[in-house]
Amino acid sequence: MKITFLGHASFLIEIEETKIIVDPFITPNPLAEDINISALNADYILVTHAHEDHIADVEKIAKLSDAVVVSNFEIVSYFEKLGVSGHPMNHGGTWEFDFGKVTYTNAVHSSSFPDGSYGGNPGGFLIEGEHKVIYIAGDTALTMDMKLIPLKAKLDVAILPVGDNFTMGVDDAIIASDFIECSKIIGCHFDTFGYIEIDHEAAIKKFYDKDKDLMLLKIGEQIQL
Ligand code: NI
Ligand code: MN
């Protein structure tokens, strides 16, 4: 399994030949101008919730590469009306895809579309493939529901928001890392806008002091599990 950071909360996850894009917000993100969305060739697009900074490029990428949108029922219905194919899920549900297993998990946040229409309830994803399991929390507060994750899966890595203000920040992400029983964390949802700028060195040191590893990947940077 390969994970590439595409900026903000956007990632490319490669499981064998399958390319999965998570929460594409690339063309409006000036920090991600080196990422060419027409070269992504996505098979699936996983969407945690309906906010603009998670769905901006869903329709474009889906139509460019004929990708299937996987999200909650409301978000999938929204994109199906735009001519995109989708796989609807809801919280607690698991589906066996051709690349592996996906569970739509709880998140504490909101989920309206940019036009104010209802985007269902926000979530995250547990993704299992190539004998690896990753947890993508989505935009969320620290929540007791995270304690359910290790009852279901032993994580290899987790992607947690660390930018604060709209989601949990670094201190709560450290507690979340305890709850999910995973010390290898990839941070997301930081630095894109003024409210969520973080001090990288200080954040990494806070994790390090708790014997945890916070990775703040550069845009385009990839890790292999
Ligand atoms: Ni959000
Ligand atoms: Mn967001």
C-alpha cells in the first residue's frame, strides 16, 4: 500500500493496481499546484463529508477517470445526479470492494454542501488492503468512538487532522492516537488556510515526547507501508 499526500486532506492511496483518491481539494489549493488531476487516473474517490475543502475536485476527477465515488448516501446521491457513479454507505457499514474492505466510521463535525444543501453526516474510513489497515479520521473532533477502532482492526497507520480550529488539533490528535492504538500518524488538514497553520517542529516534538511518530508529508510526498 502506498500513500501520497496531495495537500490539505487529500491523499492518493494505491492498493496494488487500484488508485483511490480521498477528499480531493487540489485545483483550488495554491499549495498543491504541482499536482495534475488529469494524471491521477483514479478508480475510486472516497469522500468523508460534503465541505468544499473535501469535494472540490470530485466531479472533475470522477469524470476524467470514470471513478466511483464512495461516501455516505447523501453525498453519493448528490454526485449521481451530476452523472457520476457511486457506492453509497453509512456509518458502521463495511463493504468488500475489489481492492479490499472499507468501513465508513463516525466523525464529529458537520457536512453541508457549498450551496448549503444537506450532505448527510460526516465520517471517516477504515481501509483494509494488501494485509494493511489504515484509518482516515476525516474532519473530526476527538471522539470516544475512536476507541471502537482498535476493537475492529490493528492499524498500520492513521491519518488524523491536526490543524485545530475546524477539527482536533495536535494535543487531541495525540489522545486520538492512544484511543485508536496507533502511534504512526500522518497529519492532515493543516496550513491550507490561516486558521489552521501549525508549527511543524513543535507538533512533531509533542508526538515524539509521547513515543509517537507524526509525519507531516510534503505535497507529493509518498510513503510505502
Ligand atoms: Ni469539514
Ligand atoms: Mn475540512
